[in-house]
Amino acid sequence: MITGKYPNLRLRRSRKYDWSRRLVQENTLTYNDLILPIFIIEGRNKKESIKTMPNVYRFSVDKLTSVVAKAVKKGIPMVALFPYTNLKKKDQNGSEALNNDNLVCKGIKHIRKKFGNKIGIMCDVALDPYTIHGHDGLLKKNKILNDETLDILTKQAVLQAKMGCDVIAPSDMMDGRIGKIRSALDKNNFKDVQILSYAVKYSSSFYGPFRDAVGSKKLLKGDKKTYQMDFRNSDESLREVSLDIKEGADMVMVKPGMPYLDIIQQVKNNFRIPVFAYQVSGEYSLIMNGIRNKIIDKASIKETLIAFKRAGANGIVTYFADQLEL
Ligand code: PBG
């Protein structure tokens, strides 16, 4: 690195005025960097608040029009859909995931019809919103089955693609799912449907409010440590990403966000592919509560989002996406 020496070199010179700071800034945040998650519920004309996530709501499908219109207007490139499934539709094997009239399918169709290709639609592939035990895969004798789960996930992905989903986002952390999903999509002539793999997803305490939002929190039996990653590990994240790239992932996600900036940076530097960060529900609620209680100010939001960019993320999934003024 080329450097200088005080007093010839005074780094404060470039910080003197606003214009000068803007001139030398290394990273920027625009709406292009953001993905907006949306929670969907049954019913009509419904906007339901979520206790643990201030300012975030569950919307009925008809209400998606105004939510997505706002995102389109801002130039947010993509929304991510998550269903709050009624308890009576949940079962041991998450069969509602394959119902072609489930909330996610309805949501995709609605958005596609109203907005054409003006905004991307991304959908999680995992069973947790649909299982009575809250796990992402099939549960048998206290074990989460891998290969048996893959069959259902593959069907779920193909169904979402059929409905018009642009970006399939497997978030279940089963081994081998990207390859299976890629070949099933191709076989069904969805060769251009993209896969954003949640390649690096840690078993984390920061998902609490999300599980509340999709109604799986109280149901969850045990934890997800046999499939989600141990937060003590970083080398393993590179192995996960390299596997998923070989299997056909177009883009990868690192999740949660802020405690894992080192991982984002390593993934970016090692693979030079599109990397996304998920600023998860727990991070969102902590920041939001801090702002509401006047412990930190609103500018903290942008600071966290720029941090992801600085680390190397191409974009961020964040519940702040439609609340920000950039
Ligand atoms: C489920 C899923 C989770 C999140 C996104 N997809 C939770 C989990 O794995 O338990 C978390 C998102 C958030 O906390 O905002 N596969």
C-alpha cells in the first residue's frame, strides 16, 4: 500500500467539507441494493402487525398491490415472499408447500399479474412455514431427513417457478438441494429461473421475530443445529458456497447479516460471484427498538446497510427496504 507521513499527509483534509467527503466516498447505497421481504396472510383487506417486528406487517394477497407498487416506485429490484400459514393447514410433512393455491402461489400470481416483469419475485424453498414441528425438512424419530426432504423441496421449487417466481431461494440447508433443484427446473423448461442459494445460513438466535411472523416459533421442536451452520465456523462457509456453485447456484446468501460481515467478505473475495446479505428479523427489531427508545438514531440503519456493501455484498435483504429514504 502506498502511504504518506504526518504532517505531509493529513487524512482530515478530505473530511473537511460535505462535498469533499462525498467525493472520496468508497461505497454507496441505492434502492438497487435492496430486497424487500413481505409476509402474506389469508383473508381480504388485511394488514396485521407483528408484535416483535415494529413497522412490519402481514398482508393479505389483495393488499400486495400497494406494498409492491411502493417498492416498484422506489426502484427496489425484488421482493421476497413468506407465508403465515394457518395452523390447520400445517402437518407433519409440510404438504401445504405443494398446494398450488397456497399463499405464496397466490402472492406470486397476483404480483406477476399486476406488475409484469417490473419487479423480481423471490421465494424461499423450505418446509418450515408448513410443518407442524417448525423444521425446514421432514422429521422422523427426532432426525431431520436429508434426501427424503430433497424430493419435496424440488417439487416446491418447480411449483413456484410454474407460478412465475423468478428467483428460487432454498433456505433449508439440506445437502445437495441446489443440484436437484437446478436439474428439476431445467427438466421442466425453467432454464432461466435463477437460484439464490442461502448457502451460508447459521443456526442463529437472531431469527426469533421471523419465526413469530410466519407462526413457527411456538411450534419449533428443539433447534436447527443439525442442518444450519455452527456460528463458530468460517472455513465451512467456503465449502458450502463452493458446493452450491458447482451444483448451479447463480447467487448466494449469507445469513444473518451484521455479525457475519467477515463471512460476506471471505465469500466475495474467494468466489467473485453475486453475494447477498440477509439483515434478519432479530437485527431489524433490535435496531428498530433502539430507534424507538431513542437509544440510537435513524441514521444507524444506513450505517448497517453500507457496512454490508463495504464487506462486499451486492445487495441486502432487509425489512427496512421500504421504510428508507435514500
Ligand atoms: C426459514 C427461514 C428463516 C428465515 C428466513 N427463512 C428462519 C429459520 O431458518 O428458522 C429467517 C429470516 C429472518 O429472521 O428475518 N427457512
